[in-house]
Amino acid sequence: MLRLSNKLLLFALITICIIFLTSCFDSDEIDSIIFVIAIGVDKGISDKWLLTLQFPNLSESQGGGDPGSQGAGEYTFVSVDAPSFFTGINMLNASLPRKLNFMQTQIIMFSDELAQDGLVGEYIAPLTRYRQIRRSAHVFVVNGKAYDFIKDVKPLIGNTLSKNYQIWLDLSHHTGYFPHITLEDFHQDINSPYLDCIATIVAVNKLKDYEDSTTGKDQVFNTGGKYIAGELPRMGENNRELWGTALFDKDKLVAKLNGDETRLLLMLRGDYKRGFYTIQDPKEPNLIIPLDVTMNSEPKIKINTSKSSPVINIEVKLNGDIMAVQSRYEYEQPELKSLLEAEFEEIIKEDIENLVKKCQKLNVDAFRFGEYATRNFLTINEFENYKWKEKYKTAEVNVNVKFIIRRTGTLIRSTPIS
């Protein structure tokens, strides 16, 4: 019996040595691989897909010992027509002096042409299955071609494009003009039976919409958020921009929301954090009042499914700071403060109602209302038999907005200019 125990112990030790003391036969040296930063997918010319990859173009002076050095310097790209993502990788590896690696990929983008034809689902499946690609990568829909967006993009500030991408995406929480959607979010929502997926819209701005006009004061009031990526009237060296939201019905792009509509969408999804709003002065409509608006709390959404058509009750609570008062009226005082609050509440309420109606006509539940509706059912079968997506189109929507001005900046009162 003792000899048998010794043999088992010896066998266990040998097994452990075999497992933990093997050489790294499948490892890659850091100077033999290149980290892909962004993946772009368009319709192919000679094959189904046009795959474009962006990565740093390393110089000899940077060396290969430090993996962080791959984030600096100039950037380059390669493109190939391929029948699938993985075949495309093999085709490109056969023509590159280094092996492609996707463990640091941050951006996955699709052309709007491909998305409108309902082909995103075919391509998103292998990307989510591939172990090198992290689910934290972000999903974009390009207004135009993904190839055009990638080929000339360079870091505007600093020399690290990956850092630029990270900070760029974090600005969603400071402006609200575009959503923050990861591969995990997109993959879950595209397969969900009770809600629809969204993505950030990006584009190359040709900078032709900028007009140097001296009659700005005579123009119609503009909130500043009516644009979609590629349309902003601006100038500068950077011609890439994120702005707006792509709406999907399953895996098909059906509509695009501008910046103002995106803010409302994020409010109802609980993803809005902060942004500057410009509204007309209630007492002087030809003048404006800028507000710094933040969410007070998560939106309260309750859905009654007991009737033939569901009833959706929405309550949104917002806080605001007064940034400027051009008319010099004393909106810091309780009476006028209440007037300004009521004016902004009415604007947001009406805009939310219009946005929900727009999405109902498209039969797109981008607000995740279906997720709230599932709470009224005990089983999955009960919810599926209710046929939420069909009844969502005729749902009654009641919106209540509460807006409170918390601060008035560094001035406690506005005084007229003598």
C-alpha cells in the first residue's frame, strides 16, 4: 500500500513538472509582432469584405524591447479584400514583416453602406468569438467608408493615437453628443429579443460647411447639436469627428440621430452625464442663455403591460448651472429662476416625446424600454407571447421632466450695463 502511494505521488510530481515547466513554444517575441489599433470593414471590390487595419509604423530608433513604444510615432494601414476576417489576417500576414496581434485593438468600425444592407451581424460574430479581441473595444459606424476614415487619421495632440482614441471616447460623458458603445454592448443588444443596438457615428469632415459670415446675429436660433458627424461647421487640422448615433433594427442600420437627439437618448438610457445646452431667453427670444446640465439621478421608467397597448411613464430629473445671461435679467432670483426652469423642462419634455415617436415609427427600441417591460412577466415564454416589439409601436408615452437650477456661476445676480 505504501509503495502504491509513493508511485502515485511520483506520478503527480511528474505531471506537475510536465504542465508547469514546459517551454513557451508558442510565444511571440515583442519585436516580431505589431499591435493593431483599429479595424475597418467595408464592402469589398473583388471579394465580400474590404478589411483595413491600422497600426504604428515603428522606426529603428524606437526599438522593439518596450511594448509601450508601439504606441508612439507615425501610423500606417493595410487593406485587403477577403472572404472572411480570419482569411484576411492570413493574407496580410503573408505580406507583412511582423505578425498581426489584436490584443490592443480599441476601435472596430463599419461603413454605413455595409450597415444599411444588414451585413454587420455577419461580421460582428467572428470578432466577438476571436480570443485576441477584447469586448471592451468600441464600435463605430462611419458616415462614408471605414477605409477613408482610417487611412489618414493621425494623433492631433501628442504622438500616441491609442491615447487619443481613449480620451476622445471619454468625452462622451462631457458632451453627450455621441454614445459610448463597446463590442460587448453591441453584441448583447444585437442578439436581444426586447431591445435594439446603437453605435457611435464617426466621419471625415471635409470642412466645407464652414462659412465666415458676419450676419450670425440675423440667423435662426440653433442649439448647436443638430449635426451628424461630418457636418460640423468648423476649421482646423483634425478632420475626424464623433457625433450622433446610428440606430439599428436587429443588424440593419435604419436611421441616424443628431447630437441633440443623442443627448435625449442617453438621458433615457441613464448614460447621460453632462453637457452645455443653449436655449432662447424666455423674456428676450433673440438672446440666449447657456446652461450646464447634468443628470440628477437615473431616469425612472415604469411600463404598464396590462392593457392591449403598453403605457410607458418616464420621469427625468436634471440639474443645471446658469453660465451666462445676455439679457441681464435677474434669473438668479426665485421668480425668474422658476420661469427658466419651466422653460427648459418644456423643451426637454417635447423633444423626448418627439424622439420616442420617431423611434416608434422605425420600430426601434433604443431606449431599453423592453428591459423594463420584462419585469412584468414571470417567464420568458410569457414575455415572448406578449410580442413587445409589435406593441411598442403603439405604446402610449407620458414624459415628466424636472429641472432645478442649483448654481448661478460666480455671479449672484445679473445687473444691466449702465
